[in-house]
Amino acid sequence: MIDGSGAPRRVADVAVQDGKIAAVGLRLGAAKREVDASGLIVTPGFVDIHTHYDGQATWDPFVTPSSWHGVTTTVFGNCGVGFAPVRPGQSGYLINLMEGVEDIPGTVLSEGVKFNWESFPDYLDALASMNRAVDVAAQLPHGALRFYVMGDRGAEHAEVPSGREIEEMARLTEEALHAGAMGFTTSRTTKHKARDGRFTPSLSAREAELLGIAQGIKRAGRGVIEVNSDFGPGEFEALEAAATLAGRPLSCLLVQVDAEPELWRETLGNIHRMRAAGHEANAQVGSRPIGVIMGLETTVHPFAAHPVWRELRDLTPAARYQRLSTDADLRRRLLAPRVGGAPAYMGETFHKMFPIADRPDYEPDLANSVAAIAERSGRTPQEVALDAILAQGGKGLLMLPFENYAAGSLDVVHEMITDPATVLGVADGGAHVGVICDASSPTSLLTLWGRDRTRGPRLDLEFLVAKQTRGTALSYGLADRGLLAPGHKADINVIDFEALQLKRPEVVYDLPAGGRRLIQRAAGYRHTFNAGVETVQNDELTGERPGRLVRGAQAPV
């Protein structure tokens, strides 16, 4: 048993009764059902605090892929995007914003999300009406709040709300937190744009707006302030002022970007300074590179912007593969250099682009990049990339790590996840469905860092489990879970650690309106229990749905 506290593993039995852990020890006596975990590890269920299941949780009771990876609690509404509050007939903009920021197709959202709510409390009630395989919790998104209060003006980040509008945003924030929102989230990064090209509404919200909303959070006396920011000059100080006024924790996304590979250290230093002054703050970090997955059926790939690709864009995947495999002239034109001999399309990224094997490598050596393979084999990088995505009948995949991998190793991620001011929280489950599938991160956390890493130090399983269970749970005040101890919620994983592995990502078409997404399965989860009810057995969902909506601290249920 690895109990989630960080304490050394030990041999023990875990007794469950009425959805909670009744006892932990040896020779606890007979039970209605006994699960033999000999030779396996028993952990708390994983708590994923950074997901975007705002829409999917309204139609999918199994919340995949997260439920395949030992996750028993998810928190969404991150990065200032979500679907409440929303005025009747005004959901189009929120869909447009979510599609652009989180790469969830608008057709999927239009078909799948019913929008049978208006206020944020109404949205929580709608979530509470469906039981799921996992527990879900929601946060109030700044983008939706601003649009609701300011109308079309609110969609334009440069528009300044009136004093009355700021007070209304504060009032609605207080209302949402009292109803059970886990926090308030905002986005202040230029990476986030709506589908129509406009920046996210909260990008440049002025100090008066941030501090006004903070007053509402202060009055509620609960909730986390979560932010995704570029952290330009003065940015952290503005967010710190809001969190300090509110008297609530600040949680900042933290990734390494190639353009400024040391900026993350400055942000983390500010978080440490804030903590030293007695304020709660943390950085949400990932446990592997953030990498775009590319294939013939994904949103982006090395040839997606090539004029020749227009001839293939509207074909079925099978027909597209057939053309590329048999039409020599099409292949020649697709691989031809641009005028002047410049490398054709994405040429500057081939040195960090890697073929994905049956057992994905999340710390690939630059010597195995597409560019390096091309140099060794006497081919162009474009030829190597095309052959890679045509492999396995057109199901081949490439990975391009674009964050957390500036130096071509995970040494920087090791620094991030071992820092005491960080929590795990950049998996983005439910988002970027055509290019990323990092909802599987809890599994790679254990396999990569706890067992398989060869290019640097590994980490103890006790530390890793605590980071993904008790650490993430407490960062949102979820003190009832993430620990195998009497009185805590009986969310439990039984894992065959020696056999635990991630499978290759794959493209499926199982979203509403036949929408496409990347998924990734795992092998090695013998059992997952939510509140003592088995939701996964031998890597397959059982169909049970014990999961409930989790409301914020002290909120009425």
C-alpha cells in the first residue's frame, strides 16, 4: 500500500464500508468481497485538477480518457473558459471560444451540450443530475462571466467594464462559489484565441476588474484563483494583488516555452516569494513534455498547410491513405521544396519531431528525431515524416514536444515536479482533442518517473503517488480524498505496476456528431474504485457510475 501521504509503502489491508475507508491494517477480518492485491500496489484514486470536461461531462458518464488512467476526481472550468453563466440563445460565442482555446470542435459542442441552464448554480445542478464513473467539480470561468455581464462588449478583451458591471461580476462570482464552484479561473495569455481569431476576453482585464471580482471571492470566503498567463512585466504582481485581497490561494500554470526557456523560473520564484509572505500559492506543472501528436487524421501535421494537401482534405482517411500510398506524382508534389529551395513546411521543427512507437517514449533523444533519421538515411525530413504517418496503414503518428522540452530532455520537468511549491495540473483532459492526449499523464507519471526513465534520475513511487493524490486534492480543499486512511473517501486503485504501460494514442470518432478525438488506453489497472464501487476492472470500465458532483468547501449540497 502506498497511501498518498508520502510515507513509505507497507503491506496492509484496506477495509471499505459505506463508501469510505473503515480501517487500514493487517488481519482486518472477513468482508462481503475481498480483492487479492498480492504483488500489486494499492493507491488512492488520482485527482486531476486541470481538465476541460465542461461539455463532455454533460453527455459522457464515463469521462474518458481520464477514467482509464486511475482518475477518480476531475476539476474543470480552467483557463477562463466554460459554459456558464450563459444567457438563452447566447451559447454560440462560448462554443466559439472553447473551440479556439481548447480545440474541441464546435459541431461536437453544439450537438453534445444542451445548455439547459443559465446561471452557474443552474449549471452545477445540471452536472449533479448525472452520475458518472468519476467525481467532477467545476470552476467559474472569467470568459463566460464577462460575456454574460457585458454582452458582446465582454467578448472584446480591450473593452473596459463599468463599475456597475464589475460589481455584477463580483456578485455572480460570490453566488457561484456559495453554490459550490471550486474557484474562479482566468486566462491572460495570447495563446488563447476564439475560433474566430479574437483573443480570449480576459486577456487584458484591468486591475479594477480583477480586484472587483476578488472582492466577490473574499465575501464568499472560499475557492481557488486559477490562471493561465504569459507572465509579462507586472502580470504576476496584478494577480498576486487580487489573490491577496481575496485571501484565497493563487494557482498558476507553469510550463517551459522555447522562446523564453527560463521564464518559468522567474514565475516560480514569485510563487515562493508569495508563500514566504504567508499567502497560499502554487504552480500547476506537467510531468512530461507537452507535445502535439500528428498523423493523417489529426488536426495538424507536417503537410496540413501544404497547397497539395487541399486535394486530400475532404477524402475519408482510407481514401487519403490510398492516394498517398499509390499516387507517385501526388507524393512528389507534396514533398517538393518551396520556391527557392527552402525546406517545405515545418522544416524548422523536424529536429524535435519524433515517430511514436507502440510504447511511446516521453523523453525521446534528439538523435532519434525526424531530422536525425533523415540525415542518417540520406532522405529529406519531409520524406521521413510522410513515411512515418503512412505507417501501420496510415495510422502512424509523430510527436512534436513544444513545451517543457527546450533542451531535449526532461531535466527541467524533474525540477518542476520536485519543487515543494508545485502541484500536478497541466493534463488538459477533454481538451485539444485533435492534437494532444495528456489525460493519460497519471499513468506516465508512474511508469516514466517511477520505473522506466534512463536519461536522468527517477523518483520514488511514494512521492509520485502523493503528488497526484493528496497533493492535488488538498490544493483544492478536497480533504476527504487522496489518502488511504480511515474516514476518507474510498477512491482506490489496485495496479500491477510491473505490467503498467501506456498504449499508442489513436484517433477515434466517438464524440457527438461523429467528432474526432485522440485517446490513449493503459494496461495494468486491475481495479479502480470510486466510493467503494468498482468502476474499472482489468483496464475496462465496469459500467458502474458512483461518481457525483463535488461542490466547494462549505457549500450546501
